[in-house]
Amino acid sequence: MAGVRVAVVTGGNKGLGLAIVRALCKQFQGDVYLTARNPKLGEEAVKSLNKEGLSPLFHQLDINDLTSIWVLRDFLKKKYGGLDVLVNNAGIAFKAADTTPFGTQAEVILKTNFFGTRDVCNELLPLIRPNEWSMCPVFSATHPFQSAAPNFRRNSAATRSQRTSW
Ligand SMILES: NC(=O)c1ccc[n+]([C@@H]2O[C@H](COP(=O)([O-])OP(=O)(O)OC[C@H]3O[C@@H](n4cnc5c(N)ncnc54)[C@H](OP(=O)(O)O)[C@@H]3O)[C@@H](O)[C@H]2O)c1
């Protein structure tokens, strides 16, 4: 599918991720992938957007599972030859009232929000095509994380100058 642009949203089955998929379906000119770690929840979310007249596609992605990331990476490479938009939305948080010990909370949060997101970036950012959008809301555009993904730095500059040119 050379020439078709493609966007991927992690943790797209609910919350902000679902809202971002909805917005991309309305504004992005290309295929939009709602990804979720649980295929059932992901497919249900796709159906809910179908009822709104939107047509996201689904792909499974658990950001804590390297094999799952590799499967998505290989799929994107084979089908699209790259990636145009990556929204690193998947993440977890404990409620303020949660009594889980702080150390355990920190371990669980770091596993997904830091290491999982790092693994997604390491595997998918190299696919990002130049001069297109890439989004990493979990950390800022100046975060040293970018050193693991040379394309991201270039795309960050493009992002700032092309906000209205999807
Ligand atoms: N809402 C806020 O006020 C706020 C503030 C600051 C930052 N954030 C960040 O913004 C993001 C979205 O927030 P939200 O309020 O929409 O959260 P949410 O409703 O809890 O949704 C989080 C999404 O991430 C998914 N997820 C969790 N672990 C995953 C994994 N290992 N692999 C793939 N997906 C995974 C969840 O899937 P399941 O449904 O399977 O659990 C869910 O789809 C999160 O990263 C959050 O930390 C939110």
C-alpha cells in the first residue's frame, strides 16, 4: 500500500486514546489504527466508532510485550513501508486513594509508562517517515529519549511547523 499514510494510537480502546483515534479518523488522511492489548476491548471500541460513521482499523498491541511490538512493526513495514503518526498514549496510573505501597506503584508504572513506551519508540520510531507527524505525549520533545530514535528529532521539528497540514 505504498503512498497510503498510516497512524497508530496505543491504548486506543478507551479514554484519551479512544478520543485521539476518533479525532484522527476525522482529520487524518490515511489509515488510522486503534491498538489495544486486549483484542476484545479493541474490537468493541472499533465497533463503537463504526456506529459514529468512522472507520478505524484494529491491531493488537501490548506495549509490555516485545513480541507484540515486533508483530506490529513487521506488519506496518510490510503493509505500509513505514509509519506517519505514532501516538504513545498507553499508560497506567494509580488513583490517589489507592493503598498499594508506593514502591510497588512505582515499579508497575515504570514498567508500562517508561519501559513499555521506550520499547515502542525503539521499534516504531525508526519507521516514521520524514517530515510527517510523530507524537509522544508521555514525554516532551526535548526528552533525552529521542537519542534512541534519530528520526524523532527531525520529525519533532516538522511537527511544530506542520500542525495544520495533516
Ligand atoms: N487522564 C488524565 O488526566 C491524564 C493525565 C496525565 C497523563 N495521562 C496519561 O494519558 C494516557 C491516557 O490516559 P487515560 O486517562 O485515557 O487512561 P485510561 O482511560 O486508563 O486508558 C489507558 C489506556 O492504556 C491502555 N494500556 C495500559 N497498559 C497497556 C499496555 N501494557 N499495552 C497497551 N495498552 C495499555 C489501557 O488498556 P486497558 O483498557 O486494557 O487497561 C487503556 O486503553 C495515559 O498514559 C495516562 O497516564 C492521563
